[in-house]
Amino acid sequence: MKKTLLAYIMIMLMLVSACGNVETTSNPNTSSESKPETEESIIPKNTSEYCTVERISLDSETEKYFYGTWKVEKLLGFANSYNDASEYPTGQKFIGDEIIIKKDFFSSKGLKNYSNYQYELKNPLYEITATCNNSDSFYRLYKIDIPDLNINDVVKAIDVSDPSTKLSIPVSVSFFVVNNDRLILLSEATIFELKKITD
């Protein structure tokens, strides 16, 4: 009986000693935490803190996407630096209006409710003025939250200028191209989503 009790105590001491030396690690295959389906979408590919700010010509891919007739589809929100909700609470004065952007012609005359925005240019100069390789750098420069802008989205700011003076058009209208598959209109401090209706 004493030998059995002694053997039992020895086994217990060995088990306690073994348990004390085991490191607690989690097996990634048995972890109860669920991982997102696409880790790439939340891990920044380009961690540059700042946008590249320089005036350059449109690349061919951006040109192909950017040129066309665009309709103002919906109000996305307002820049954080200034809220223009008193003027455009629901975007009602822009929704449905059109802008023509072609290689040899630009017209914002389709923004009917604002006489200051009635502008046309022959052979306009289109330039990328800034390229932001992630949503953080975009927000840092522009202080604008674009809905559904993902961490790795590339945003190019595009300026429209008069070719003779090289000055930007004197209307408060500018554009952001997101991944060459989304066009955003910035007017004053208000942002709108545009939809291409013709090439």
C-alpha cells in the first residue's frame, strides 16, 4: 500500500512538473479566432505615409477610364475640413447632372444649377496632381473620407487646366480617380460619385 501511494505521488509530481514546463502556444489551425477571408485587403501593400505630389500627364490606363460623359449619381459626403451640408444636404442640385471629359473637350455646363460652373474648354490640359497609394495617405493630404475606400486603393487627383494659360479652370470642380474604376467629383467641400454613361 505504501509503495502504491509512493508510486502515485511520484507520478503526480512528474505530471505537475511536466505541466509547468509546457509553453502555452496557440495552434493556428485550432484557434477559435476567425480570420478575415482576405488578409490582403487589410494589410497595407504600400505603407507610404504621404502622397506623391507632382504634376504629371495622365497615363494611358487613366486616360482610357477618365474620358467619357459622366452623370452625377450620388452624394458621398463632405470634406472634414468644411461641411457644406447647408448648401448640399442631399446633393439635390447636382444629382443627375452631367460632365463631359474628352481628350479634346471638357464641359461642366451640365452642372445646370450653378452659373459659376458653366465652363467649356477645347483641348484641355489634364494632369495628375497627386497620387496616393493607400487610403491613409489620401486622408492625410485631403482630409476627405470617401465611403468604401479600401486601405490599398490608389487615388489620383486630376486637375483640368486651360491649355493657353496653364491655369486650372475657374470653377470649384476637381476629380479623384480610384483604381481606374471609380470617379469622384469634389465640388467645394462636397464629394459625389460619378457614373460613366458614354465613352
